[in-house]
Amino acid sequence: MAEVHVLDNYYLAITLLITIGYQLFFFSIAYSLKFDKLTDFAGGTNFVVLAIITLSWSGHHNARQIVDSLFIMSWGARLSGFLLFRIIKTGKDDRFDDKRDKFFSFLGFWVFQMFWVWTVSLPVTLLNSPNVTKYHQHSFGTGRDIAGVILFSIGFILESVSDVQKYIFRSKPENKGKVCDVGFFVWSRHPNYFGEIIMQFLSPAADGDVHGGAYRALYASILGPFFLTILLMFVSGLPLQERPGAKKRYESGNHWESFSEYTKRTSILIPFPPQLYAPMPTILKRTIFLEFPLYVFDPAKHADQGKVQERQAEEGANRSDGVQSDERQ
């Protein structure tokens, strides 16, 4: 099959237009029907659509292109399938409670999702583009290829298995409010995020006689993995779960002691044996193991003491009522 040239020979413009159209289509459904179930599905499946289109348009289907494209297809399909299953079970997405009825606020999320999909897809988009495929590629199976396949597989297993482990744990009534410390969560507080990050950085890349603008474009495509890492570590991942989650538990008294102990012995991101992590000096946790100060919750600085006092007063009143009831009996 002859390669297809559309707008530019890196497929940047056409993939951007496809992404915008795809996301706007699902946005119109979600906003009109106030329907949360398609939001994450639209994001995950968009990766699959871009990989299929760029691979099919490429006139040179070497093994490296196919493997890289299949990797992002499998990741996008698994992610969208799991998130669709989860939202069907839960019914709605709390992230949109303050946006669902506001056109521009809700649209803003979808615009951000467009940028996320297009940017993270860049390595595969460029690998399948005419400006790269025109160069000779070494046969698949180099040391870099093998390392990429192994590490992608590890990341895929980490993300997919930990998602299932947390879902099963939280679906049991007896675990309501408890800290999920089973499976991969024994070694990392966010093993799914770690898996997702290493998948994007370590999938096989072009390996051959690529040079000139195409060579620079391929290296520039690392923007995608970096963007995903920044997103998870500094925007919508860890910052929204670590300190806010600890604050909520502390103020409500929801298994706070067990949660506090869990954070002391468990690495925030990089899987590591808790027996070694617990006694580790704080400076190493804050640097090598990436537990930056913005994630750390200090009750004296970050808690609403009014809420804490109100809860403690209510608990005291309940205990008093219980004692009086026992005395009357």
C-alpha cells in the first residue's frame, strides 16, 4: 500500500484535527445529556484511533512501527475499557459535579483532553509518518527494542493489575474507607501511575539511519512522555490525591492513623520494599523517591482545625450518650 500524505509529512496537523473532531463529538453528547460515562472512554479510544490511522497510512510497515502502534492501541483500549466499566458501576464522575452544567468549564476539560491525547500520541504519530518511514530502519530486535518491550510489559502489568486490585478492594463493603494496601499497593501508593509513566518512556523507538529534520522530530516527540509525567506528578494525579486525600481523612477521622502509617512505610510512586522504605532518611524520600513537599500533609499547617474540633465534639457527645444509655440499662 502506498503511503498517504495529508497536510504535512509528520501527520501532526491531521492527527490534531482528528483529535479535535473526535473529542468534540463526545463532548456534545456528554454536555447535552449530562452523561459522564463517555468522557474517559473518549480519551482512551482516541489513542487507538490515531495509532490505527497513522499506521494504515504509512506505506512502510516494519516490525518496530507495528509493535509501537500495537502497544499504544492495547494501552488505550485497556484504559478506556476499564474506566468505562468503572463509571458504569459508580454511575457518575465526581470530577464534573461543578462543571457538568457549565458549558465553558466543561469544554475546558475536553480541550485539555484533546491536548493530552495528541501530545502523548506524538511518538507513534511521528514513527508512522512519511518523513520518518522513508529512511532505512534496522531489523527489529536490537537491545533497545528488547529493553523497550520488557519495560513496557512491566509498566502495562503494573497499571492494569493495580487498577483491578484497587477496584476489587474498594468494591467490598467491609473495606469502605480503609487504606488500599494490597497487591502492588504494598510497594507503592500509586503503582498504576508508575506503570503508565514507564510505558510511555520505554516503548521501542525508531532505530536506524534517520537523520535531519526527522531525527530531530523523533527526539522532540519525548514531549509526549514528559507531558504525561508532569500531568500525573504535578497537575491532575498526585497533587489531587496525596495532600487533599490525607486532609480529608484527618479532618473526618476516617482511618487516619492507619493511613498515616501507610504513607510512612510506602513509597509514593517508585515501587520499593516497605521494610526498607520506612526507616529511610526523609531527605532520600523527598529526592530519590520523589515524595516532594507539595504532596506532604502537615495537620498543623493544612488541616481545618474547626472541622477537627467539630468532629471531636460530636464524637465526645456520642460517647456520652452511649455511656448514659448503658447506665439506664
